[in-house]
Amino acid sequence: MPVKIDPQLHREKKPSWIRVRLPNNPVFWDTKGMIDDLKLVTVCEEAQCPNRWECWGQGTATFMIAGERCTRACGFCAVDTRRPLPLEADEPDRVAEAVKRMGLNHVVITAVARDDLADGGACHFANTINKVREVNPETVIEVLVPDFIGKDDCLWVVLEAAPEIFNHNLETVERLTPLVRSQAEYWRSLKVLKTAREMATEMGRRCATKSGIMLGLGEKEEEIFQAMDDLRDHNVTVLTLGQYLRPSPNHLPVVEYIEPALFDRYKEVALEKGFRHVASGPLVRSSYHAADFKPELDPLA
């Protein structure tokens, strides 16, 4: 049974640990200028990430390929939901150039869900990975992908391009998935993660698998721990835990703000359950400080 949410909760003031400082670092504006110059889309802006001031101030960004219109309308997500435009054939080149200009050691490439395409955008992912590697051979490439409606052939295309880290977010606990994630399925997401690891192994390649969960949507503690167990049962070794923040009054309200000390406790629990790397905190997002995890240190990758 989905949790009943009181819309009045949105009017509550955010706690002090949620507040973000506005940018005063010139690198922030240099990064923004470069992204605009190359006509790229970042999940930092499209998803209204609270860390974009910090990340851009450090010269890092997460690139969102395949357009800025998503075919799904998830209750938590700020990305625009409309009929997508055609893919841009030169986008992989532009992303590769951005990675080069920024001198990135670690890049995260994500995308909107493109259920309108037969391959869900998998070939576009692969083309982008290949072009980034061609121009930036030393850069660690992390992909954050949609579920491709569970199509194994789409996963194979992405894995064949050999990203070092394969990320697909579970987003929430099983009970809340129908409320939070449009057209997505809890167990299908878990299968995507497990299949990706198995495919990489079959190809003779190391690839760490990673997932993330938002907290504050009405989940119970035992459900969080169960989601952790389910992820470990599906060979996921990297986990991110962050606070859900409501993008607009048209999105799901925040049910609860989780205190930083509790995020610290959840990190300890996750590490005890066998995750190799855990990022847990109110402002943590999938790509926040992504380079802190070194895939070569994961013996299971």
C-alpha cells in the first residue's frame, strides 16, 4: 500500500544541514561557460542537483546525453517529460571535448529514459563512451543508465564499450517504487545490475556495479536495510544514500528530513553488509564525489 503523503509537508522549512551556498568560485562560471559553449546538457542543472555549485566550482560535471526530455514522468524527478527530440550524432564528440577541456580523471555519463528508441539509447551511450575514451584514454568512465525496459541486448551494447563503473539507481524501497518511479520495477532494476556484472565478467572485463537510494519519501528503516540486502544479493558493491528534495509543488513531497547522524549510521550498516564503498549524507547524489571510489580497488569488479 503506497504511503499517504500530506502536501502541507512541502511548506516546512528545510533544516540547516540542507542549505547550500551560492557560487563565488570563478571555476564555476568557467565550467558553465564551457558547457554552454559546447551545447551540452548536464544532470546537474536538469535535475536541480544541490551540489552543482560545489562540483562546478571544482571543475566537475555529470553529462546527460540523449537530450533533455524524458519519456517517463517519475514523481521525484525534475527532468522535463515530453516527446524527445532526435539524437544528436555529434554529441559524443562534444562530451569528449568537454572531458578533455576539464581534464577529468573520472567522468559520469547519464541519460534520460528513451523508451521511444528501439535500443533505449544504448548505442548512443556506447558511442559516447568510445569517443570519450579515444580522446581521454586515462579517464575513468562511469555510466548511470536507465533500465532499458530490461532488454539484455541493450545492456550488452553498453557493457561492450567497457565502462569502468556501471550505475543504475534503485531510487527507493520496494514498497514505494510504484509511487516514486514511473514505469520502473524494483526487481527489474536489481536484475539489470546483476546482469551487467555478469556480462562484464563474461566479456573478461572488470566493471564495478553501483546503485543509489533516496531517503525521506516515507520508507521504513527495515525497508532500507532490505534494499541494501537485495542490492548485495545482486552483486552491487557501491552504494549512495541521499536525501530526497522536492523539485517543485508538482512532485512528491518530502515526508521526512533525515539527520546527518542517521546517514552516518546507515553508511556503517551498509559497509557491514559488504559494500566496498558507500557515500551517505543529506546532499549525496549518484555522481557526488564519484571519483572517490577507485574501481581498481574493488576485488569483485
